[in-house]
Amino acid sequence: MHIRRVYFAAEVVISAQFGRAADGDDGMITLRINGEARNIDGPGDMPLLWALRDILGLTGTKFGCGIAQCGACTVHVDGKAVRSCLLPIGSIGDRSVTTIEGVGATPGGRRVQQAWLDLEVVQCGYCQPGQIMSAAALLAATPNPDDTDIDSAMAGNICRCGTYVRIRAAIKKAAQSG
Amino acid sequence: MPKDSTTSSPGSLTTPLSRRVVLKAGAAAGGGLLLGFHIPFAAADAVAGVFAPNAFIRIGRDGRIVLVMPQAEMGQGVYTSHAMMLAEELDAAFDQVAVEASPPSDALYTNPILGLQATGNSNSIRAFWIPLRKAGAGARAMLVAAAAQTWRVDPATCHTESSQVIHDSSGRKLAYAALVALAAHMTPPADPPLKAAADFKLIGKPLKRLDTPDKVNGKALYGIDAMPTGVKFATLAACPVFGGKVGRVDDGAAKAVPGVRQVLVLDDLVAVVGDHMWAAKQGLEALDITWDEGPNAAITTEEVWRQIKAASDNAGATAKTVGDVDQALADGEKYEAVYQLPFLAHAPMEPINCTVHVRPDGCDVWAGCQVQARGQAIAAKLTGLPLNKVQFHNQLLGGGFGRRLETDGIEKAVRVAQRVNGPVKVVWTREEDIRHDLYRPVYYDRLTASLKDGKIAGWNHRITGSSVVARWLPQGYTNDVDFDAVDSAVDIPYDIPNLRVQYVRSEPPAVPTGFWRGVGPNNNVFAIESFMDELAKKTGKDPVAFRRDMLGKVPRLQAVLDLATQKAGWGEALPPRVGRGVAAQVAFASFIATVAEAEVDENGEVSVRRMVCAVDTGIVVNPDTVVAQLQGGLIFGLTAALHGEITIAGGRVQQGNFNDYRMMRINEAPEIEVHLVDSGEAPGGIGETGTTAAPPALANAIFAATGIRLRKLPIDRDILAGKKPA
């Protein structure tokens, strides 16, 4: 039971799912982010991560690797956890984007943030927006996750400070408080 | 639009008061003073509504208490523990305090152990244990004096609690906020008395961290989040071969990338500046660069090992000698083993970055830095500006681990910014971060011992490796010995009558080396605790009993060894291919015993099931933080042991991102138990201790599970699978 191997191919699925924006799809793009319509003056193939951070100033979403290996850039698109570093803004359309700045407005997101504070999960904190977004998406889909569910949902999020023990406990606590 | 952070205080968790107070304190103290107690401007600032008795405390008329943090917050919880130490002696209500990053100043914020403003070596609590409490106690004494004068009573008849002065007999109270103006006129005490440990109200309690609420909602500002108005975004590439230069660059395609503004070709690097990181990244990828690879283009990992092995044939400098080692080794049966550790990158989750605005008359720098004053100094040197024209805004660090003890990222960013009109944020790609680190050195340790009556009679430990200290803190390199490289070896806890520790400095060809979480003890604890297990096996003794019998003079370590092994169920039956391994260490002035439980499958895959750790770190400031640091430190050490290796071919690093420089993930993470021992001893260090503890405990557990001894990290799964010899 201690060996939990997770082969997470989620990132590959994510990029295939959204595809690449068509060439020449430049100009103003409007996205629904944290419930607001936001205009982005950038090329359609620009990953959402950079639009959030560099154009909209929503710096809570973090850059860690740029190749969907670390999960620091995780946001929600229609409630599902997605790596924003590989998601072209031209492919999102009218789907709803939620970032760490907005997830606290949802009951599930608030519960996760509170559990994170109650158990003092955070150390440097740089990966934690991504961890929290992944955890909130997990709980939305699986309200009472077991260890295997947690491994599957969270193995794409690296924490260099090594807060995994507390992340696992906090997800269970958030589930119980739901 | 990008939000403007130029008007706020980056790294601060508060709306800051004026920096003027602290900067003036710097001028008044004149340098070299740990505490600016006798600061004559206090009255003047009280007029402005602030009581600032020293460089660490500012109390406003509104009751706000701002505590200025001398050390960088990089996840270790130092903002909270240092605030607790100040607030304890100040008797401040902890829910009224706010913390703020210190400005760069080696004079005001020197780490007394390291001799400069630096956060490292797990010594934040040890270094500031007395100074910060004195700062709090001194401020408290001035507030008491002010209240006593107001009431015309003897200060000795007053006490303090929760940010108030209270007159014992009458019960009259004055809030600190009401005393701000008068307190500034009181004489600061030269040597204020400190509380006895029994009187602590905050120290020892698991208080909530001050920095975490903003870290769960996206508001916390790291270096990479600086957004001064009009900022441009840049990324860069240095020659992939260490020491190489730029040859020829064709930037035609890069300049055609939408959003690219500038292509900068410097002597040793190329940078692309754009409207956003996406433009900069795409522009960099579109460049056609021919590098002048220089003399290091043939270097390989094999060559690095060949050189260090050859260097270790020299006896080197003697760092410590006790008894007659040569005689003792000649008398008994002699055992020898060699242990090796690889290059490692730091790979903090926040890639190296720095935002700089260079103007003719000044410069602003935003970065997350473990050496703030050095960061400021490098910017001043490059720009030719005086220090006081360089504003260095230290931000939260998205991981440090020693990487941000270096200023190379700041240096490169300033050089880029000198060629950009307006502020520019320089962010390295993860690949650049991995390939242009200053690496944890490779180490080659030869251990030789003889046994007599089931104990060690003679011991020779020859450590061969790069000296980071010789470059970074030259005064720490004396008589050809690097104090860090021999740390935890010269003070080996076991009672060995004839002992010698030798140090051979051997710099790897071209590969730069730096401090990496766990520093010297990483190497020494791995070698010593692995060898101890091998010697136990030779004597036929249980590894715990073998160690325990030689720890009579170090009862604190003996006690945690007993506790950890008891909690771990040492000696209890385990399934096949599962083993327990132990490691004991005195490192960073903390006493720690660790038991790892690991399973090895037929393919050589290792699964760490459980880690149990017992810790005596003296007086604990925040016990929850100590537990968190052990949990995280163990994961950091396990990551290195299971996955960590930087290799060199063609003079360049072969890894580049988390796909080939792997980190432990949650599905691999074991259960972790940390048991703290109550102690009244002076505080020890804790941030790096888990990292040093995990690798030898794991290697010993693998031996217990398989009978295979791994003397080189990271673990070689082919050896464990029987595909190649150990």
C-alpha cells in the first residue's frame, strides 16, 4: 500500500484537449477571468500564464518550469485544473478561468485555503497557489478523496520545500469541512 | 495593467512606514554595530509619530508595531520566529505586530555569526537569539520609563503585557501607542535584562505564521512579482559551456517576433527584451547564436571524478587530530570505504529573476535575496552609483536553499537593465536556472577505521571537495581548511580515541560551486553514518547498539537515538525487501536521530515508506515551524538521494528541467513523524538538518532491505536490481 505509482499524463491530455491557436489569431482577446471579462492585447498562441502575469498583473499564478512538469501555474478552466503555461489564450474561448486570486470566492476554494492555514502547510509558498488550485479541483470532482485520489490529482504539483505531508492532511481536512 | 509596486515596500507584509527611520539608523550606527540602541534621533522621529528605538522596532501612535526582519524569509518561517523573539521581550500583543523586510545594510542587519547580512547555515535563531531579544527588552524598558515618568512612579513598580505598561499597585495602564512621543526621550538601557525561559509567553508556542495568509490567496509578492510601472520583460541565455562567450548572433528572426523590443548581445550572454515573457522567450528561441565555447568544451563528469579521486591521494590539511591514529589503524583490522556525492542544482520553485530600473541618478532593484547588502553592492558597482542611490527592495523568496546566497542573477539583470530604457524584469527559464547554477560540489570521502572490542579504535576521515567558503567567505578558509567542509566531521559525536580529519581542497574544472541546503554536513553525515553502519556489520552488532555504545559523552544524541528507534519500532519484524536504517547527527548545533523505512523491488525501485525523526534543538521558538522544517528537510534530502544528479558532458550541464532533474512528488513522499524533545539548552539550527539526515538513513535502510551497500548518490537502481555490481 505504500508504493503508489502515479504515471501522470494529465499535462499531455491538457495540451491536446485545447489544441493550438490558429496562426494569425492575434489582436484583442477577451477572457472571462474570476468572473470578469478581461481584454488581453496579445497573440493567440501566448500561454495564459503570461497573459495573467505580465499583461493583467495577476501575479498569484506562478512560473515554475514552462513545460507543465511542476504545476506552479495551475488555474481552473471551467472548474478543471489546467497548467496555464501551455494553454494558449486563443484556445480558451468563452470558458471560465479562475485563478488563485479568485478561487477564494468559491466555497470549495475557501475551504482549501482555510485548511492550508489551519495546518500551516505553507513554507516558501511559491508552489502553493498551484497546489491549492489542484486541490480545489480535486475536491470539486471527488468530495472525499482517498490517498490514491490525492496522489493522482496532486502528483503534477512539485513542492521543493517538501510540504507534501501537510498537503495530504489539509486536503482531507478540507474534505471533512465541506 | 501591471500593478505598480514601486510605491509599496516589496517583501513587506504591511503598508510600510517610511524607510527613513531605518536608513537614518544606518547612518547613525556607523557600521559594525549589531544593535542601534543608542540612536539619538529617536525623539525627532517621535515627532513624526513613530517610536524607533533601534533598527528592528517601530511603534506608531496608532499602536501598530512594525518589526524589521534582518533575515530573508524563504519559507523557513523566520519572519514569524524572529517576530516572536522581538515581541516576547517587548511584551507586544502578537496580533498587533507586522513584519517588514530589512533594507540592505551590513552595518545594521549583520548576521553576527556570518559577519554580513546573510541568511544561511541554519543559524537565524542562534545568531539573533540574544540581539533581537535585547532589542525588544531595550524598547520595553524605554516604554516603561516613559509610563513611570508620566505617573511619577518608580519604573520598578511597573510591568508590561500585551502592548501596555501597567502600574502594579494602582492597576493604571498606558498603551504603548500613547507612550510613543515620550518614550523616544528616554535613555536606552545599555544592557537590558532578558526574561527567564520560564516567563516566556510566546517563545515555545506553535503560533500561526505571519507570512502564510497572503501566500494562500495569491497576494504575496516574490521577486518575480515585482511590477514597476512600464516594466518590460526579458529572458537570457549564457553560453551553455561554462566560461564560454558569445560568438556570432543573427537576430533577424527574433526581432520579427511580435512584442520583441530589443535583442541585447553582451560578452557572455544574449538577452531578449519584450512586452511580456512570452515575446522574450520566443525571441530567445528564434535567435541563431554561435557560441565561442572556450577551453572547457571537453569537460565531462568522468573527468571531474578522475581529478577529485586523484586529489584525494594527497593527505591534505589536518583539520583535527586526537591520539595516535596511524598506530591505532596499524594495530587492528583496518576497514576502508569511499563515499561520493554528485553535483546538485538548487532548483528553487521560483526561477532566478531580478527586476531592475537603472537611471542616470539612481537604480532600483527588486529581488529575493539571501544577501541583501551584497545585492545592493553589485548593482552599485556595475552602475557606478553610490550605494545610497541604489534602492534594493528585498522580496519574499520562492525558495532559497543557498541559491540566493549568490548575486549572479542580480549582476546579469543589472547589465541587461543598463541597456534598457525603463524598468526591466529579467526572468531565467527553468533550463537556464538548472544549467547556470552554482552547484553543490561533488565530494569524495575516504574513511578508514580499525575496530577493537566492538568499538572504533582508530578513525581517519579524508574529505576531498571544492571549497565554497574560500570563494564566498574567505576568512572562513584558514590553514588550508574549509570550516564548513569539515563541519560535522571534526565534531563527530562518537567517542573515538584516535581520530583524524583531513581536508583536501579540489576545485572541479570549470563548474562553479555554491552552498546547497545542508552544506558541508550533507557530505560528512552521509559518509560517517554510512560507514558507521558498515562497521557495525563488521562487529556483528546492531547498528543502533553499535552507535549507542559510543555516545556516552553526548547524552543529548543518545536520548534522541533512543526515542527515534523506539517510535520507529526498531527491531520489529518487517516484510521481505523492506528495511530500516538509522542515522544520528550533531549538525548545526542540533541533535537528531532518524530512522528510515524503505522497500526495494526487484527492479531496484525504492519506495520510502516512513521516516521517524527525534530532535533536540534546545529551546524551541516555534515548535510547529521546527516540525515543518524537519518534514521538508527530509523530503529535500530524500529527493537528492533518490533522484538528484547534475552531470556534465561537452562542458555543459545535461539536465534542464523537472523532466530530467527530478523532484520527489507527493505520491513518492513517505509518512513522516517528528518528535521534539523538551530542552532548556541554547537553541540550535534546524533548516538544513532534515536534509543531512535523510540520505544516510535511506542508504542504511536499503542495505537492511537488500544487503547492498550504496556508497554513491543518487541511488543506482541498476545495482539494486542486480544488473551491475555495487
